[in-house]
Amino acid sequence: MNAVTSFLTRNCPACGANGGTAEKSSATPAESLSMEQLKPYWRGLFQEKVFFTYDRCGQCGLLYAPVFFDQAQLGELYSAMAPNMDAVPTDAIEATQRVYFEEATEGLKVSGNFLEIGPDVGYIVSHASKDPRFEHFYLFEPNKSVHAELGAATRGKPFTISEDMDDLSAVPDGSVALALMIHVLDHLLDPKAMLEQIRKKLKPGGRIAIVTHNERSLLRSVMGTRWPPFCLQHPELYNPESITQLLKTAGYDKVEVHGSKNYFPLSFMVRQAAYTAGLKLERMPLPKTVLGLRLGNIMTIASA
């Protein structure tokens, strides 16, 4: 039996169009392997690249994998995954998340509930808990092992934590001042359905802020197939035009997209550059200076 039959086959998750043009694939396409064969490739930046072939939708321009893991397979893979950003030191993560929060809340004039999909240990929640604009914290995090730390990040504010990221019914409609998804949207099999759910939860004047990779960034052009977001965790990848189109299709009116800054230790960046060139520097001591760079992420802010 061909291995591809064990995976999900789908139309464009943004507009539903059937068929696209293959644009990027690994030397060994993931769809040519079995689930068991793919497990060793699920985690790790510095190894042979294996990912599902990405097609370009001819209707909306989204870059997506028409063959991918189904929801049950993803649940199995994520359950064995290490905490997010474990390759990057905590101080760099904290600096990056602080900038995300500042950009997401700039000019926000309404108060209300706070909603975050995939908050991990609560880096942004800890900043939001000090902001008087936010009342009840609704946090959807599938990793139960971080729930205690996530609850503590609310600093005594009322909160609700759920491990089910697909069902937002616990959040009152029209109550949310700010909804956040930081590197979550490009992990979802049905991003449009999630965005439609969140839109119903926003109050007048509320907004959603989303951080994703930019598949049209200079970094992608330089790194080619070795670009880290080409991986088994991403069923689709966005650019400013395709994410704007998706949000408008999901019912959002005002959509703004801009490059977002990330903080990385210099050692991490040097190793990434060496990896792109086919070199390995794991054992070489490198400086740990943290740099803030706009390399390939975009923040999208939209209101309903």
C-alpha cells in the first residue's frame, strides 16, 4: 500500500479551492514515507530536511500542504514534543514575547477579556496580567504539564485554562478585548474555522494579533529548502497577502500586517547560517549576545 494513503488529503484550508501548483518539496517528500518513518524527523533543526510538499493555491495564493498528518496523528506527535522554543535561551524568548505584547496592544482602547491560543508557559500572559485593560484570562493550551505555571502567570487574575484548542465555547461572545495566537495559526489544519470562532468572541473595538512566519521573507530566499519553517509541524505557511485574504474571508474588516522583531542569541544565528551552508558548529564555543532582528516573522492585527 502506498504510504500516502495513510495521511490526510485536503483542499486549500483558506478558500477551499481544489488543486494547486507544487512549489517546494524536500529531497525525500514526507508523503512518500510512512508515519513510523517520519517520527524521527518530527523534531530538530540541524538534520536532514523532510517535509510534506507545499502547493501554491491558484485562487488565494496560500502556500499549503495538500497531503498532511490528520488530527489523530498530530495529537500523537505533539504529545511527545519538547516545550516550545527549547533551542533558544529564556531571556531571548522573554524579550521577543514582550515585543509581541507591546505591538499587539499598541493603541488598544477597549477593556475586556484576554484570550490566547497556545500560550505555552505564559510569557505574554505575565505581561497582560499587569495591564488593567484585561479582566478574565481564557487560555487554551494542550500541554497539561505547563498548566500550573500558566495559571501562576495570571498573577491572581481570574482565569480559565482548557487543553482543547478547538472549542472556545467557554469564552462569552462579544467579550474579548485582545485575542492572541503566537506561532499557532500555521500549525492548524483548519485555520479559517478557528479565526471565525475568535471573531465571535471579540467585543466592539477588540482585536486579534497573530504572529506567523513570512514565506516571502528574505530569509526564506537565502536559506531555500533549509528554511526552518519548512518542516513537519506546518501544514500551511503565510505571507502578508495570503494571511490578509484569509482574515477577510473569515469576516475581519481592518487587517494590518508588519514585520515583527525576534530576539536570538548570536550563537544561534551563527549556527543557523552554518547549517544553511552545510556546516556543523555544535561543539564550537560562540558568543551568547542577544540580538533583536526582523528576519522573517510577521504580525497581523485585525478587528471584526
